[in-house]
Amino acid sequence: MSGSGTYLLDAITEVSQGIAKRGPVRPVIVVVTAEGPELSYRQYQEVLSALKVSGAQLHVMVVGLPRNFSDDRSIVIGQGPRDSGGSYDNILTGMALTGRLKQLAAELTGQWRVTYARPETLIRRRRSPSRRPSRA
């Protein structure tokens, strides 16, 4: 469609800021988009910074042939998923989208958040006298 485009960078930034305010336990952003002109005025540094502060994983699925018109968008789509622990998929046809979304849902529901903590006090080991056999 001529004259159309996306506001992907604005959307990722605003959702990241909302996540940072709410503080969910396992924040995830899933983006399904098509290639085309990027109409956002945000720079990639601002978007990646907001994503990092939110602590969210970014999963991006691009439907269609990979041809991008914005350097900032390319950097966010490439670096955002990698830095946040998310994923990037290029899906050539919309018919494959349902299967890939189901696969991502299975991945996300199968994840566990592991937290390591150190006890407040350390338990000291008792040393028992060792019995060494006498050498003759």
C-alpha cells in the first residue's frame, strides 16, 4: 500500500516504558510486523535503552521478504532480540505465522525463572579430627 508504514520503534519504546512501570515477573514483547517504511522518529539507542530498562524479552516475527528502509529499525530488530534473550524470525508467508506463534507460545510457557540467593549467614563446617593410619 503506497504511503503506508509502521511505527514499530515508537510501539516498542512505549510498551517497554509501560512494562517498566508495572514490573511484571516475566515481561515479554512479541512483535509481528511486515517490512516497509518506518515512520517513527525514535533513534535506535532510545528504543534499546527502554527495552533494557523494562527487562523484557523481545521476540520479532517479520512477515514477507526482508527489505528494510530504516537503519534504526534494522538495528532494533537485529540487536533487540539478541540482547534481551528473545528471538527473530523472518516468515516468508502469513500462512506460516500461526504455527510459529504456537511454537513461541510453547517456548514461553516452558520457561522457568531461576533465582539464586545466598543465605544470610554462612554455616561453618565442623572439622573433625582426622584419623590417619600410622606409618610403620
